[in-house]
Amino acid sequence: MAEDSAAFLDEWHRIVAQRDLHALRGILAEDVSLGAPPYWGRLRGREIVHHLLGLIVNTIDGFTYHREWQKGRELALEFTGRVGELELQGIDLISLDERFRLQSLDVMIRPINAVLALREAIAPRMATFLAELAERRQASAKRAQRAAGRAKSGPPVKPAQGG
């Protein structure tokens, strides 16, 4: 099991260092959850978590991991970086699922002025993404309702042609 966690960590570090957002999607569990400032509630689902992590990775400059702690599929990673001129320090608490994909991530960052700067940089883009996602889901639900209605009523009936 330690080897699988180590393999995950190697890939995680590579993804973050290279900002490889395509590979990031592949290591996230479908029902992954994220607790991160500035959100009070947890964000859930691969699409939302992937997008927010992409924003974070591309917003924090000089992002560097320092120390790591591991117990089975539970990981803690200390990091530092900058948002604009503000230095930040944080901890990623990661839980892996049975397939060694990221199941849960909790991010803690200090100091508060760096958290606020990160929020100011990310929140507008995340809000736009969430609004677009809601619109796409709503449109998809409407298409599914129309398809279900057509399935119940059967195929359209062609009018009889006189002859």
C-alpha cells in the first residue's frame, strides 16, 4: 500500500510542478470533495474540483512542497508560494480512495491576507465557471426531459397520405 501512495505522491508532485491539468483529472475520484478557502462548504465532484485546483495551481506563484507525512492512504503536505507579493504557507490534507485516487482534499492556508488575495484572484473566475456549469446541467436536464417525453409517447405518427 505504501508503494501505491508513493506512486500517487510522485504523480501529484509532477502534475503540480508541470501544471498538467489533463493528468490532474485522471487522479481525481469521480466523487472527489474539496474543502478550501474561501469556501465554507465542500465542493464535490470531479468537474468542479478539477476546475478549482486548476485555478489554484495557475494562480499561486512559486508553489513548492516541503514536508510530507503519510499514514496509509492519508497524506499531509506542507507548501509555500506567493499570491502577488504576499507569501503564503499551507497544508494539503489528502485522503486516497481504494484505487489510490484523490478522494478528499482539505487545504489550509495562512496568513489571512494571502487567503483574501487568493480569493480575490480566483473567486470571479470560479463564479463564472459555476454559473456556466449550472446552465449546462439545466440544459442537459431539459434535453433528458424532452427525450423521456418522446419515449413515452412513441415515435411521431405520419399522417396518412390520401390516394
